[in-house]
Amino acid sequence: MRTWISLAVLLCATAALGQDTKSVEKLAPYYPTPETVVERMLKLGGLKAGEKMFDLGSGDGRIVIMAAEKFKADATGVEFDADLVKESSTRIRSLGLEKRARIIHGDIAKQDFSSAALLTVYLLPTSNSKIRPLLEKQLKPGTRIVAHDFTFQDWTPIKEEHIEDDGEGRSHTLYLYVR
Ligand SMILES: C[S@@+](CC[C@H](N)C(=O)[O-])C[C@H]1O[C@@H](n2cnc3c(N)ncnc32)[C@H](O)[C@@H]1O
């Protein structure tokens, strides 16, 4: 009897998780930022040791990992793809960065970014417009946002940086905003 109850609970939980994943709106495909550009983003964002940063859609975790490892920040990634969450969390553990870095398996649209000093964003332009109201509501004054390649409509960047060649022949533009 107890086994059946446990099984039923497990099935309900799995169904709930499945629904949760299905309801997440994909704000961009996985397309990683080259490491050289990651460093430029974090420098442009003026990231300092101990500051809280979030990468919105953290992919393989490279931005979170560099923020924690090289800049000694308190770094959190949000990612809905379970495989990428597993890959990035494993790398964080293998580098011994668990105290300063973590990945939340979830939807960007459902997070609380109010504690952030810096956000990094590499999402589609339409997605930036979708999350903008959430950020305007949550972010404390002075929060910096570094956007890779795509701007936030109606926000004016205080600085732009163009990278002509990332070493693989691709150019990039970074935009720094302060709320
Ligand atoms: C263009 S990639 C950027 C990855 C990483 N930030 C980087 O710059 O290397 C966008 C990432 O956002 C994730 N993503 C898209 N929509 C999401 C959502 N609603 N919640 C959480 N992650 C999402 C994708 O799975 C993908 O890994």
C-alpha cells in the first residue's frame, strides 16, 4: 500500500515538473558567448569581488564561472535546460566554486533579481522587451546590466563596446545600462 502511495506521489511530482518545463518560454536558443567576450562583459559591468551577479539564461555556465573564479563575485545563473544545468553545476563543483557560484534550474521570468549588483544578458531582442518590465520592477537603483549584441528598447546605454574580432572572426557589441 505504502509503495503505491509513494509511486502516486512520484508520478504527480513528475507530471508537475513536466508541466513546469513545458510552460517555460524559450527566450533564446543556446549560443555561448566566447570566453574572451565574457571577460569583456564582466569588465564593462565593473564587477567587483563579493558583488552579486546573475546571468539570465546561463547556458554552460561560463559567465557565472568566470565571475566567481576570476572576479571573486557571488554568481548565480538561471537556466531552464536540464542538460545545461547539469553540465554547468558539475563544472562548478569540479572547480570547487560552490560557495560563490550556483545555477538555478528555472525560468528567467520567475526569478527575483532584486539583490543583483550586475546582470548579464544574451537573449533575443524581443525577449529583452519581454523581461524589461520585470527588471524595471525588481532592480534596485544603480544595478548594472550588460547586454550582449541585443539592446533593451527604450533604455539608453551609458556605454557601448564593439569587439571587431573575437579571435574566430565574429564581431560583438556590448551595451552597459544602469538602472
Ligand atoms: C544565447 S544563450 C546564452 C548563454 C550564456 N548566457 C552565454 O552568454 O554564454 C541563451 C540561454 O538562455 C537559456 N534560456 C532561454 N530561455 C530561458 C528561460 N525562459 N529561462 C531560463 N533560461 C532560458 C537558453 O537555454 C540558453 O542557454
